[in-house]
Amino acid sequence: MTDRTIEAGDFADLTSFNAVPRLGGLALSPDGTRLVTVVSALSPDGKSWQGALWEVDPAGERPARRLTRSAKGESSPAFTPDGGLLFLSARPDVEAKPGDKAADKAALWLLPPSGEARELYRPAGGVAEFGVAREDGTVVLVSGAHPSVGFGPSDEEHRKGREDAGVTAILYESYPIRHWDSDLGPTFPRVLATRSPVGVDSDRLDADSVVDLTPASWQRLDDSPVVSPDGRWVAYSERVEVSASYGPRIRLRLAATDGSADRVLLEGEGYSYFHPSFLPDSASLVAIRELDSTPDEPWHHELIRVDLGSGEVTPLAEGFAEEPERPVVSPTGDAVYFTSSHRGHQPIWRLDLASGEVVRLTASGGYSEVRVSPDGRAVYAVRGAFDSPPRPVRLDASAVEQEAVVLPAPGAVSSLPGTLTEVDTVVEDGRTVRAWLVLPEGASADRPAPLLLWVHGGPVMSWSSWSWRWNPWLMAARGYAVLLPDPALSTGYGRDFVRAGWASWGAKPYTDLMAITDVAARRADVDESRTAAMGGSFGGYMSNWIATRTDRFSAIVTHASLWHLDAFTGTTDDSYYWIREMGDPLKQYERVRANSPHLRVADIKTPMLVIHGDKDYRVPVTEGQRLYFDLVRHGVPAKFLYFPNENHWILTPGNAKVWYETVLAFLTEHVLGEPWRRPESL
């Protein structure tokens, strides 16, 4: 049942945990009376999670109700000005023609306030994302098409020609060529705008119903297009090549939705621009300006305002110490709301546009999907925390450091198998390193718990909210304490904290982790003789590095980890980002060598479990293969858990379950000292 509550016992059983409903996304109607979210639940065959739209009462008085149901699921809700609910789904259309090649693609659907949902638009490349003009109802959407032909029939004919000829090849003439788990191409994203506003009574759309705003584009979008409230303009970020040595830069474009105008709005040497949000008058917008990173300086975010007519840029929130993200302008035009990491939380901040004052709106938790009511008096968002999965909440739009009002919705937690606390320590250079610490029920001086050190990914991020993939409560339910620290490179502690580990991953990030582990291990309710270290991505890298530097841990689990930094430089899907930190291996050779754990494999004595997905293009599977081979040939007790169809994360229910089963079996053997038991499905 998707509306049941989560109890402590669900964390002790992986099948029950997989069945827990998971909430994400939020849409607020233009009149502020309706709030819709997406609740994902286990499919009937247990092989996937399916999303469905649920309506949540903004007042918090009525229980949530389910709006949609289909085998393909629904996502990305957004309202039209007259109260229609748009969403994306690959559900079949009863009016589709037999043999329609787009039948398995996501389409744009409309659910009126009363009646059944109907399909509005299913182009050959599907609909990847869309936005709606709050006042006008113009819809801007993104769909893939071949760059050498026109959108619509010409693209469909080109697709058919490739298929009939048995051609799947892609010719690249620019970089990058992959992104996370997908090959880029042979289609490129097109930004499209409807010629007429979309509403409850709209007819089905076709290629003649939309304007192609990027007909000659060979560029990659780097952010979702945003349409102005009056429906006249669309702003979007695109990635452009600067030079072979520098790599790409992200600039912000502005296009008229009728196709009459298009220009670069924001571009500058050393900067990238994204996350635009229009002001209510549609004459200016707020965006993020990022100072591009270099091997000597990490990237940094600034909040800016730009006038569409003059192009004048005004810095906002000057002196703000953290990294602002996802700005949202109030419909009343008096404030900008944004999120940013801060000491293990992801608060919502409010910037008063008249005075420039910035205040912290929320006291605790990690927030996303910020939506502001039409009268500017309330803020709605999705709140998660280490002791709560994501929940829809309501906030006063002006109150400082408040606790959110949780709105009734599926997936509430009634109990957890342990307690959550914090620890910190002052390290050699004077910085304070802090961490979350999850303790299992019953942990005490008489029954100290074995300790797991979990290192976050990123690396420029922090442990600030709930995670379904790396969930410490699954470990607490089996008697483990879990330490979740923010070492050097973590966000939420100021720029100098990131600088402390920039381009030197094996130095202060490592010593920070050891220092905070010492603090946790000295607790009477923790057993310092039974410990393990784990991490994914950057956390996997640090797990590898830890293995080369100390034998204090009984076991190491390394997921999607970097191992051979020189090889990684050219095989990751975003090599230029990497070079902007560690430098070119041909020019900063010593820096790369100093931070590459593969050169120290002979020092590893700790048993290691290596985990990798074949579709991981961020940290290619060759990193895991090389690591496993190096461990084997040096006689280190090791196992390799390989997922042929998974990416950087493990996203399917069955594989997520076997991931935990294998990790727990490995820890049981090496931390608890019990015999190895191979998971049944393996």
C-alpha cells in the first residue's frame, strides 16, 4: 500500500524497505489551492518503481489522494493557468496508430480538473521535460531530433531511414560524448514552444503546433528551459566549446517563444550561468553565475539579477558564504528563495530584493522543490532529513529558522531503528569537522556497536538529507553505528573548507576522516575494534585511499570508485571538469601521481569489496576492473560485485537489494567475524 507509514521493522527487511513509497517533485496550482507530488511505489512484478501523481492538501487538513494510475507511471507535474494538470508518461495512447515508433517514448498528457487524462503530444523523440507560463499558458518543452534535419516529419523520416538501414553509429565532432549512463546522440535536444496557450480545452498537438526555437543547434542543453510568466520568453543554458585546453562553458540564452528573436543573454570568460528564474514582470530574471574552477581554485556560485532589455547584471546576496542553488522568485516579486548547504543541512534562504537582507527560513533538514504561493505568504517544498524521508511541507514565507508543517502524504515514518546525533572535532589547521552519527537501538557501554565510516560522494557536497541508496538505518537495524562525516571539500562550511581539499584529495580529506573517526571510536557505545569504511564515487576513492594508508579497519567497501587517476582523466564522461581540478596529467603529472591510490596498492592489507556498474560513464567500470585485478595480483582478500545493467547508482529494486545483501555479508564476515555466506541470488 502506497499510503502506509514506515516503521522501524521495515529497515530490518530489505524486501519491506524496497516496498516503502518514495516521494519527489512538487507542483503548485496558479491559484495556490492545489498541490501535487509524485509518489513512487514498487511495481507489481517488483522489478521497478512506478511513479503516480498524488494531490496533497496545502492546508494539511485532508489526506492525500491518488490522481493517476498506469503501468508506465507518471512524472513531472505542472499546472496550466486554468487548472489543468500536465504531466509526462510513456503510458499507451488509445488513439495511437499501430506501429507508432514513438509509442514507448514519454508524452505530454493533460488531466483536467474533472474527467480522464488525455495525451497532448508525443513527438518521435518523446518529451524530455517541459515548463508552463504561469499567466499565459504557453508550454515550452524539450525533445530530441537529428541536427541535420527539421523537427517533425523530416526527423521522423531520418529516424526511419537509419532504422531500415540498420545504422546505430554516432559520429562525434565535439565533446562530451556521454553523460552519466547515456550516449549523447545521434539526436540533439530541441527547445520547442507551443504556438497557442495550453489549457483544459486544448486539442492534441502536432509538429505544426510548436515553434522550434533551436532549429540549427548542435549544442547541449545544460539546464531545463524556463518560460516567463507572460509566455513571451524562454531562457535556457547551453554548453559551448571554448578551447581544447579550457573545455566547455555554459552560457544563458534568451529566445522569444514565437521564434522571432534569439540571443545570448549571459556569457563571460571564466564564468558559467544556469538556473534562471523570471521575475513576475517578465522583464528581468535571477540566475546563478558560477566562477569556473581551476586547479588552483574551486568553483563558486553567485546569485545575480539581469535586465532582459539592457543586459545589466546586478549581483545579489553579496557576501553570502555558501553556494546558492535553484533560485525561485516569489510571484509577488519582493523576494528570491534559494537553497544552499549549511552544516549538514540544506536550508531554504530568503533574499529580500528591496533591502538585500538574506535570512535562513528553515531550522533543520534538506529542502528541494521550492514553490511560493501566489500571494507570497506561504512556501511549499519537499523536506528530507537523516531522520525523515522526503515529505511535502508548508512554511511561512518570512519566519526565520522555523520548523516546517508536514502535510499528509504517503511515506511517513513512524519509527526508526536507532537514534541520530552529531559529533565534531577541531583538526590541525583549526577547522571544525563535524559528522552525523547514527546509533542502533541498545548501543551502550555494555553493548558497544561496530562502527561503519561512510564517506560521501561529490566530492563538493555534504551529508545533508535522506538517501534511499545509502541509507544508514538499514545498517542500524542490524546493529551497526554509522558515521557520516563532512571532510575537507564538503559544502556548507564556507569556501575555505572546500579549498582545504581542492586538488589534494589524499591529504586533508583523509586526515579529517581519520580525526572524526577517532572521536566516534572513543565513545563508550562504539566498539573501536570492529570497524569498516565504505563510500561511493568520491567516497569510493577515499575508501581506496584509506586502504592504502591504514589497516585500522576490518573491511573496506568501495563502490563506483576512482583508482587510476591518469586513466580516469580521459575516460570519464566529463574530463574537463576533472582537469579543472587535478590538472592536465601531462602538465601536472606529480599532482595526479600524488593523489592516485593505484600506485600504493602494495600497501593494502584490508579485505575489500569492489562494486561497479557497467553503465557508469562518470566513473567508468574499467576503474573497478583495474582495482579488482590489482588487489587480486597483490594477494589482498577481495570480491567484485558487478552489475551489467546498472550505472553510477544501483537503481532497480532487485539489484539494490542484492547490493545490500552482499555488503552486509562481507561486513558480517570481516567485521563481526562470522563465516562468509554468499547471497542466495548470486
